[in-house]
Amino acid sequence: MKIVKLEDIIGTEQEVKGDTWESRRLLLKKDHMGFSMHDTIIKAGTETHIWYQNHLEAVYCIEGEGEVETVSDGKVYPIQTGTVYALDQHDEHYLRGKTDMRMVCVFNPPITGKEIHDENGVYPLVEEE
Ligand code: 9YT
């Protein structure tokens, strides 16, 4: 059994800050769960271009509201507290926060923590060790 507390992640290298988001990485590949789990804040009034070509991600909004737009077809989906979106097609998307949004995100395969969003909003696959 492993217990992880948000308060113990904050201020460590598992708290990562981008221009439009902050993410607290609760579980990573090193935790050997087969997925990673993130508590991510998307900042109000921002747009983030994301395209996880190598990962599947599900995102559960637990606070706030905004929208997600899929680039391939221009469809816009509203996001509110209680909404899940699942990027089951590795969908390239724009994520927009109307308010701050707090999102619980899971990735398969798990994020290692060493990925950096490249200019296409993509995380490369990182093989550890
Ligand atoms: C909302 C979203 O896609 N969050 C992903 C996690 C975050 N970008 C991270 O931990 O890198």
C-alpha cells in the first residue's frame, strides 16, 4: 500500500508549472500502477494546445468550467464540474479554461515525469533507465 498526499507533492519536482497550467503529479511510472495520475489546474482565460500522440488520457473536471475543442473537426465540448473527457483517439485539442479548472487526469502509458511538451503540444514516450 502506498499513500500519496497532495500536500506532500507541492513544492517537489512532482509539481510542474507551465504558462497556462500547473500540475501536481500524484502517481508516475515509478509507482508501477500502469497509469499516472495528475491533479492539474488549468488557469482561467487560457488556451492550451495539447496532442498526446503517444498516450491515452482521461480528464475529470472536479472544479470550474471551460471547453475542449478537437482540432480535426472543430467540435467544441463544454466542460463543467463533473465532466470527463477521454482522448481515446489521441485527439489533438485545445483546452480552454473559462474559470480556473481543477482536473484529475490519468495517462496510459504512465507519464515518467521527464516529458516536456514540444512545440506541437506532444509528450514524447520516455523510457526510463
Ligand atoms: C489537463 C491535462 O491534460 N493535464 C495533463 C497533465 C499535465 N499536463 C502534466 O502533468 O504534465
